[in-house]
Amino acid sequence: MVYYGPASLARQYFIDMGYEPANRQTTPDFLVAVTDPNARITREGYESRVPRTADEFAEYYRKSDIWEVNRKDMDAYLNELVDKPQNALAYRESAWAEHATTASKKSSYVTSIPMQTRAVMVRRLQILMGSMAAQVTNAATFMVQAIVVGTVFLRIPNTTTTFFSRSGVLYLFVPSLLLTSSLLTPCLSTAPFCSLA
């Protein structure tokens, strides 16, 4: 292990170890560079003392004050929480307290299916109400398209020579309906991930 401790002390830990951050190098970049033999910069006077291999980094860490603090924290955690039946019981009780009364006792879900359905429906309604102008525009567009396509469809003569034209008019309307439907539009406009549920 190279380092395991407070993030606020990590930069200074590696500087004290003998490495130097590059000019204007951010802390995350410096910490990554320390573990890369081609990117790390050794401070002047530390050339022979800095760790270079994973084993040397681990040995340096085991001798540090941060290692001691971590060991004490781990021991305190183990003494306080591990192998204590009352803690396991308290955890089980808190998990069951979060479980909805309408959900099945055998279910691993916290809420029941009807509660989940209601939450999804409420969220969908909130999305629709939040973009009322888009909904009105969408409905008006569908009405205009329906009138135009319906008029063209009904004005085509009822002969077998116009059979291909009738299917073409219907085909024109169906893809535009699907592409601008109320199921797809919110997915593209409200969230990076959208389920059609």
C-alpha cells in the first residue's frame, strides 16, 4: 500500500517522502505522478532515499505516523463494532424499520410495486407539468399533421392504382408520430438516463 490516510495530508506526505510536484501541478495529478516512475520528480537531496518500488513505498508507509493512526482507528473499529451481536440486531431492526409496511416481508425492496409505480407516475406528471409549452406545441403539431394526412388520405380515389399512395401517406405519418411521441421526447430533454417505464 502506497498511502491510506486523510486526503488533506496526502500531498504533504509525498513531498516529505522526497517527491516534488511539477510547476502548477494539481494535487490529484501529483499523486498519480508519484506512482509513475516516468512522471515523478525527486526533490534535490533525496535522490538516494526516496522509495522507487512498490515494496519500498509500502515499507515507508508502514514506518509513517499515518500508518500508526490508521492502525489505531482500525483497532478501535474492530473493538467497538465487530463480533457484537447487539450491533447486528440493531442493523437488522433499522433495515426492517425502513421497509414499507405495504411491501412483502420477503421482498428485498424497501417499497412495494404499487408505491414504486405511484412514484414513477408522479415524477412523469411533474416532468409534463414542468414543460407545459412543449406539451401544447406537441399536441398542436400532432393535430395539424393528423388533419393534413387525413385530408390527403381521404382525397385519394378508391382504386387499386392508388394503393401504394395510401400506404405512403400512412407511412409518412407513423415515423413522425413515433419520433416525436410523448414517450421519447422527455428522454431526450430531461435526463441523461431515461427509462420508458
